[in-house]
Amino acid sequence: MKFELVIASVILLGAGVKAQMTSEVRPLGLGESLELALANSAQVKKSKIDRQILERKVKEARSEGFPQITANIGLDYWPLLPTQLMPGEVVNLAEGTYVPVQFGRPWQLGGTVTLQQNLVNEAARRSVPALKTSRGISDLLIERSEDDVIFNTATVFYQTLQTEQLLRAVNANLGKLEALQGMAQLQLDNGYAVPTDVKRIRVARTNLETQRQNLLTGISALRQTLLFLCGLPHDQMLDLSGEINAPAADSSRWNSLSLDPKNTTESRLIANQRELLHIQRRSAIAEALPSLNAFAVISAQGFRQDINFFDVDRRWYGGAGAGVRLKIPIFDGFRVHNKAWLFKLEEQKLEEDHRQLNDAKALEFRQAKEQLATSLKALRTQTENVALAREITEKLVLQYKEGVASLTDLLNAQTALSEAETNYWQQVFSYKLAVLKLLKTAGKLKELK
């Protein structure tokens, strides 16, 4: 009775451990993996920080339009006051004579408050539209970073899924060979087979075991990469099988995609960069125009024989002034002219890049659609091929049991089935990769989410 209780406890404990391991497996779909990767991506986070940096630069640039107020305080000590020559006529001396005089006191304390305000500054006014354009460029850089993360994560996700499906196919074939080996051994024991038949099956099993080990190694590396991209713990178990059903069911959706090169992220980025260069060139030209500033100054100054400026006998001397300053550039050695030309030449370079990019996008889109159509056709062919190979193998298994078919025919059929399943899953991945390339070219990768 005690022995039965121990066995029951072991069974319950094993069931509990198995249930715990099963609960640790996390189902992960493509959409969730992309969301996790975007939230975990250092590239996207840095792009968003750059956006915050830009906003600070915008506020810094806008500060030039506000009044600039500065205060200065100076404390001077002159142990030997400078000497000035005063005309002698001031103290009734002969004309042409000079009297040496020392002005001031050894200790001098003074302070000024200055206010400056730009009234007319054409260069600054023309640069205001650059702020909006710079924001657009920053937003597009974030969008491009997100597209890169989506493309890379989806590629790893599909590679992992494909390798796992190949492993399932190998495991299924191993099970079939194991059953076949049992039948061959039984026939050998009854004198209906020869030892060579059993050895040939063992060789086929060994080849599949080697393939299985290679697939396990690849799956481990791909899973670790996917976990890293998604920011999940490295020991997290994943279940990706939810994404494998009907791999080409969405083909009509992707075939209906169209391309407008001007709406792609790269094209809009270059367009905004061209606009920014145009604004910078206009602002540079405006540096040769006059500018007008207003200013106001308030000051106070005290003189003492000693450092005590705050006794009851103190006396302060104040001053105040205001005015405007007009700055008229006359000649700067053609600095502004050459600076404006640099912006114009950079703009011409971007025009060529923009034209070439649009042509390249159109070509890439056509190639991606052709690759999608080819992959879809090959996938349908391989689907039929797998079904046919499975039907042939099942018939030969029955014939081998009845002694009608030879072991050679059966092993050849098993090999053909394994190759057909391998080619099928490779075509599945080729189709998924073709969809990724098509969406990336069309600038619609976010539709995967």
C-alpha cells in the first residue's frame, strides 16, 4: 500500500512539473513580437531622444527673438591710480602747461544692466520655416528606424518559424523510419528480410538525426536572437505555431498593393532635406541685408578710499541710456555668396538622389511583386508535391507490409517526401520574405502589425 502511495505521489509530482513547464511557454504572434521589438529597440529610443534634442534646439533658436538682458558687476582695486594731464588754464596757470592729476579712488564698484532686442533681422526671419522642416525630418528618421526594426524582427521571426517547421517534419519522418525499422526487424526475425535492410534503415535514421541536430542548433540561435530583439528573458519558451496556418491566405491583399514613390519614407526624407537646404540658402543670402537692434543700459558706480561701500556716508553715481544700432554689411570677402552657393550645390545633389531613389523604388517594387508571384506559384506547387509524395509513401508502406514493394522503393519514397516537405517550408519562408520586401518597398511595413 505504501509503495502504491509513493508511485501515485511521483506521478502527481511529475504531472505538476509538466504543467508548470507548459505554463511557462508563451504564445507569440508576429504582431506582438513587432510591438515588443519596437518598445525594446535602442535604435528607436535614440531616434526619439534625437527628436527631443531637436525640440530643445528649436527653443534655443527662438530665444534670439526675445529680449536679451545681461547684468555685469565689477569690483576694481587700484593701489596706484593712473595719472592724467589736465591743461593748466583750468587752475589759472600759463597757457601750454599741464598739471598731472589722479582721478577716482582706489576702490571702485560698478554695475550695469543691458537690454538688447532684435528689431529687424531678415536672416533670422527666413530661418523660421526651417524649424517645422527639421521636425518633419526628425519624425521621418523615427519612422525609418521603426521600419528597420519591423523588417529585421519579422525576418528573424519567419526564419525561426521555418526552422521549427522543418524540425517537425524531420521528427515526423524519424517516427516513420522508426516504425519501418520495427517492421523490418520483425520480417528479419521471421526470415522474410535480410540484415542489410535493417542497416539501410538505420543509415537513413542516422542521416535524419544529424539533420535534426543541425536544426536544433539553428533554432536555439534564432530563438535567442528573437528574444533579444523583443526584450524577453533569454530562457523564455516561445510558441510561434499560431502564425503558420494558411501561409498564403493573405496573398490577394498583398497583390493589390500599389506604389507611390513620393509617399515612401526615404522619398519624403529627401524632399524635406531639400526644403531645409533651400531655407538655409535663403537665410544665408539674408545675412548680407541690414539688421536693426535696440538697446537700453542702466548703470551705477561707487568710489571709496577703502572697501567699505555700504557705510552711511556712501554715494552712488548712476547712468542710463538707450538707442538703436543699424548694421549694414558692405563687403565680407564674398563669404555670404559662397555660403549660399554651397547650399545650392548640396540641394542639386539631393535632387539627383531623389530622382534616382524614385526610379530605384519603382524597379524594386516591380521586382518584389514578381518575386511574390513566383514564390506564391512555387508554394502552391510544393503544397501539391508534398500531398503527392505523402500519398505515394503511404501506399508503399502498405505494399511493403504485404511484401509487394521493396525496401529500396520505400526508402526512396521516404527521402522524396522529406525533400518535398523541406522545399515546402523553404517556399513558405520565401513567400513571407517576398511579402516583407514588397511592404518595405511600398513603405507599408506597419501593416504587418
